[in-house]
Amino acid sequence: MTLLAQILQWSNSSLKPWQQDAARRLFQNTLDNGALDDLYAMLKSSVGLEDPQGRTPAPLCQDHLPVTAAKNDAAVLVALKDIRNVNRLAANQSLNFSKQGVTVIYGANGAGKSGYSRVLKRACRARDVSEDVRPNLLDKAKATAIPEASFDIELGAKPATVNWKKNGHAPVELATIAVFDTHCARSYLDLQQEIAYLPYGLDVVENLAQIVLPKITEKLNAEIAATPTTKEAFSHLARPTKVSELIDSLSENTKIADVEALALMSEEETARMGELDKTLSEADPKAKAKELRLAIGRMNALKTKIESSANWVKHESVQKFRTMDEDAEKAFAAEAEAANVLRAGEALLPGTGDVLWKAMYEAAKQFSLGAAYPGQAFPHVPEGGKCLLCQQDLLDDGTARMKRFEEYVQHNVAKLGADKRSARATAISKIEGAALSIDYKPYVDELNHLDPNVVAEICAFNNAVTERQKWMLAAQKAHAWDGIQEFPADLCVKLKAIADALTSQAEAYEKATDDKQKLLMKAELTELKARVALLPQKDAVLALIERMRVKALLSKCKDDLKTKPISDKAKEFATNAVTAPLRQALKAEFDALGVAHMAPRLDESVERGKMKHKLALDVVIPTQIRDILSEGEQRAIALGCFLAELRTGGHGGGIVFDDPVSSLDHTRRQNVARRLIEEAKNRQVIIFTHDTSFLGELRDLIDQTGIDHVIHHLEWHGEFSGVVQNGLPWEHKSYKDRIDKLQKAQSALAAGWPPYPNGEQSAVMRQQYNLMRATIERVIQDLVFNGVVVRYRDWIRVTPNLSKVVGFEQAECDEIERLYQVCCDVVDAHDPVSGKNSPVPTATQLGLDIEALVALTGAIETRKKQAANGKS
């Protein structure tokens, strides 16, 4: 398992999600201050502190890592094409790559080289992707467009196309391509700029422990320090009380409900506090209690009067009176019906059996019992008896009639009717005679003191009972009981409450005369006053509890910020990763790059728990490498580390180098050029450079080795950069390529050259002669002197080039001088004489001069071949 695979497995199994996100950012080299803020927020969220922005971890996964693959399993880049919205790169460009050997892309500063290389870095998951890929910020219409591109590749000899888009996952197929540039080189330096070699991935583990966790710890400690949890602001609350006990015990676990229960007092509790305060302030509580007891008696007496008055007209009494009236009417109707029955069958006087008749009958009965027949049961009708009223003898039918009359009178209906009428009459008499209005004037002042509303309510009560009394009598007379008015609320309830309150006060004053009870009352009052004092502090107390909760959770975060477990894991990874083959590979690379003479060695050390494999020098006085080596030498060492990693890691994919010789001198450029061409024999190598000297070195080595190659250069066309041109730029073309280009340009001019060219056309012709003059100079360098001496080369190629120099004859020398002078006469290298105003040569003349140059070079080449074959 590769180191990166081990790190991914460890991240998934051992790191918290926010730590996995941190590892991802380290691999992507996007760990800035904003990222640290994100990670800190996610750490707090993991312990229960909500993030207002709702940030969630994006853990490290395989999509974020490059892939180590054997050569046959690695992708081969064929072309980078369809680039859109990348800087000011021209559209519809295709940057083709040699599938084997080396591809060189040359571009001067600003030509678009960085745009292409940054896309490659992002798409291929380079070790450093801190350089952003931006759209064309000068074009408002595209300033927010998303950069994207396509790649033609071969995977297992099968063609395919993959797409890349900024902020999306890099194509997994391109993860086998390695990238090295200035920023990647810096990945081999720690924050103190001390050269410390860490295999790719191990630096992420180290930086997680030594950069991310400490910086987040700083943020955590700062927030903890800025979260006050002292209770001094509440020291003024009375002690000892339940409130002070609550304050003393405040913690993150204190329940909000407990605070609110103490701070929020009910109306009864507030009233109780007032009563206690008033009671304890009384100078003579015993006399006050006696006074209150008298007041209680008066209130109870008034309550009794009101109850008595209300009883006459309350709903139950009205219902009773109504029932009594209705029953009497029903009995009267039944009695009338019975009288009708009595009169049925014989001719009796009208009204017989009715009330008046009964009155007469009752009088006759009393006469019989008391005077006529004392001691005899009524009716007494002896033989020869007389009528009690007319004194005449009773005949047989008279005797029978008297008996029937007695039976009628004694019948239940008649008796019940009489009883009901009597009861109703009694009730009417009582109601009519009842004095229901309450005399409350003696109580007015006292009642107003106790409850200002009571007097008005008693007045309303008096009116209500009087009206209700009248209504009841009227309803009885009319026997119509509907439409009764509502009775006022029961005043007795309020009077009882007043009496109860006075009783409570009286009892309190009575207790206040007892020292023990008085102490208890003072303690109760202190508790209530403390709760009143707590109320305006409630929000502050709740805020303190919240800060305590936050601080406790922040402290809990410290468990996830311990560096030792990660440092120990880094040491384990380092021990396994830095092997003997790696040390040997480093030595070989340093030899190839010309830094072995500085005797760098790989020392293992542990500093503050951080495992370092430090590149050191054998010097007498211990010092840092950065204090001894130049930036170029440090860069060469970094490049060696990069190549050693690839060699020992089983990496067989292609490599992209962006300006690998930045800050290097001529000698080190040669070393790097040789090393990269050597590497190109085994894998695909792509090189971006702006260094013309390095380009020359690469071109010479390509010619010498005959390695497969493709060369491009980048140009500006109009307002767009990155236009891909096949081959070398003019300055680096061979004389044959230059002559070919001159011939093509002449053919184009000859197709439409006017007899009288204008200024613009004349300038074009002068430029062609300027190029031909440069071509003649290249003929002298490459053909006449056979490349023995080359400009910008710091060495002379004696062997084998010098032996092939055949010189040139006088005629050839004269021809070169002639053609060269023709060019000098045409070009604007010197200020021309205005009076001369010589016209430029025609396109036909240009063609003749080019043909002469071709003939000249052909003659020299022929003599070189003859010399090589031993012919004169």
C-alpha cells in the first residue's frame, strides 16, 4: 500500500470529520485564514456549538489524491484542448503532446504558459494548487465564468477524453500525472524555510499536527479567554437565600427553568412580600391584630346581611316561589274540577263546592262541632236532625247530601288546594314584608379603604334585590315568570376574600408578636426580596449560563486538538516511508543535478514531536542549509527529492515540469536538461519554459539523443494569448526551417505584389529581408562553423563538430557578403537617407535572393558531404 493510500485509510478511520476536511485542504494547499475559520467552526459544531453559517466537513477522499500507477496503467496525455474561460487564452487551441519522449512548450512572459500549466496542475492533482485558475477578468461578460478544459488521453492504449472544470473533482484518470513547479518545490521547505524532505503526503500529516491544530488551538484559547464566566456581577444578591445558592452553584448544567422559577414571582407571592414588609414594619403588631379582628367581624356581619338579603331573591328562591305559585294554581284547577263532579247529578246552587261555598261549609262544621252537636262527629245527622243553616228537618236525601259534602271537603284534592293556597299566601306575605335593602353607610369609609369598588357594588346589589323583589310579586300576580333580570355577582365572595385577607394580616401581626415566628417571617421576606432582585438580573444570569455552556463545550474541543497521536502516526509513516532505496535514490538524483558535492545527507530528528528527515550539510559550524545554499541550489535539491519520490514510489505516469530551472545558473540548467531528457526515455515528460537558454539546451539534447519529441511555442494573436504554434519560435529555428518560412512568405507576397507598394507593404518587405539577414547569420553559425560556437552556450563544441568544419571558398564568402549587404540596405536597422528614398525590392527580387541563399547553402552542404566521404 502506498503512503498516500495509508494516509487516506488512517484519515477515514482515525480522524474526526473536521480533521479529515483539514487533511483535504492541506493536500489541495488551500489552507488560508478563511479555511482555518471554517475548520474551527466545524470543530465547535462537532461538540454541539451550532455554526450560524452551517459549514459541514468535506472529508479527504480518493478524488483529492494523485494516483501512483505503473507505466502501463498510467494515463498518457495526448492533447489539452477546448480550454474555456482561462485567463486570456485564445479559444479553439489544441496543445498536443508527444506520447513518448519529451514535449517542450516555450512561451515568453505573458504568452499564456502559466494558464496552461495551472490547468494541468489542477487537473492532475499537483502537490501545490495554491495558484488559482481564473477567467478573463478584463472581460466583464466572462469575469464570473468557470474555467474548464478537455484532455485527450490514452489509457491502456485506448483513446479517451476526460473533462476538467474548476471546483469540480479532478478526473481520476489524470491523477497518475505528476507535476513540479516553483510552488511544488517550496513544499519541501517547512514554515521556517528549513529544507526538510518529507515524502508527499507525510508533509500533510505533519502540517496537520504542527500547523493546523496549533493555529486552531490559538483560536480556541482566545475564545475561551474572551468568554467570561465570573459571578461577581451578582454578589449583591442577599445571602443566604435560595437565590444566592443558585448563583453559587451556577454551571453549564444549571437549568433555565430553575432560574426562571426563582426570578418570576406570582401575584400571590408579590402580595405576600408586601404583607410581610408591612407586618414587620408595624410598631405595635398586637394592637394592629386586634383592630383587624374587629374589622373581620364587621366584614362577616355585612356578609351575613348580604347573604340573608340575597337569599330572598336568588335564583333558587325565585324558582321555589314560582313552583309554589304554579302548584297552587294547579291545585285550584283540580279543586274546581272536583267541584264540578260534586254538582253533577243533581241541581245544586251554582258555586257549590267552590271556595266561598267551602268557607260557608267550614263555618257550618264549626257550628255543629262547637254548638249544635258538641261531642259528635261531623256531619251528625240523627233521625229528625235539622239543617245547620236553615234549621229545618233534614229529609233522607238531605242527610245523604251532607255526608257527600263532607266526603268532598275531606277529599285530598280539596285539602291539597287549600294547603297550597295557604302556603302561597304566606310566602307572598313574607316577600312583601321583607326589608331587603342593606344599610351600608356605616361601612363606607372602611370599605373604600379595603376595596374602592365594593361600595358601588353594594349599592348596585341593593337596587338589584329591590327590583327582583318587585318582579317576583308581579310575576306571581300575573303567573308569568319569564324575563327575569340577571342577578349581580355574589358579593359575599368578595367580602369573604376581604375577610380572609384581613384574617391573614391579623394572623401575621399576631405571629409578629412571637420572636421565633418573627425571625421566620424576616427570612421569608428576605427570600422574596432576593427573588425580586434576581428578576432584573435574570437575562444576565441566563447569559452567564450560556457562556458557561459554551466555555465547557469549547474546553471539550481540546480533546480533538492533541497533537501527539498525529505526530506519533507521522513518525510511524516516516519510518516506513524513508527507506534505504529512497536514500539511494536521493543520492543518485543529487549526483545527476550537480549538488552531491555539497554533501547533503538525510538526518532523522524529532523536534517538538515532529518527525523530520532533514537535509543537512557536513560543515564545521552547524547551520541551516538555507543560510549556505543559494535559491537555485535549494531548488535543485527540491527537484531531486521530487524525482527520487517518483522513482521509489513506483510511479510510472508522465511528469509535467513548469519552469523547472527558475533561479538556476547555466551549469545547473544543463544538469536539469540532461536529467529531464534522460527521464523522458522512460516516461512521458512535458516541459513548460520561458528560458531561451534552457530551451537551447533541451533542443541540443533532443538532437543528440534523437528522442521522440514535440515542440510548441505560444504567441499572442490580437488580444488573446496562448495561441499554439508548432515548432520553435523564429529565434530558435534552424536555418533550413527559416529558409522554408521565407519561401512560403515570398510565395504569398508574389501572388499580389503591386507595382507601387504603399508604406505598409514596404514595411512587410523590409521585415522579410530582416528575417533573411538573421537567417544568413544562422547559416554562418550552424552550417559554416558547424555549430562549434553557439550564442548563449557557455561551451564550445569541439568534438565532433570542429572536424566537420570545411570552411567556404572566396566565391561563397563573396556571395554571403553580397546577400547580407542586400538585406542591410533594405532593413530599417539604420536611419535611411531621406533624399535617397529607395524603393523596396519586389516580391520577385525577394524570391531571387532566397534562391541565391538556397544555392549557397546547398553548395556548402555538398562540400561537407564530400569531405565526410573523403572526396575533394
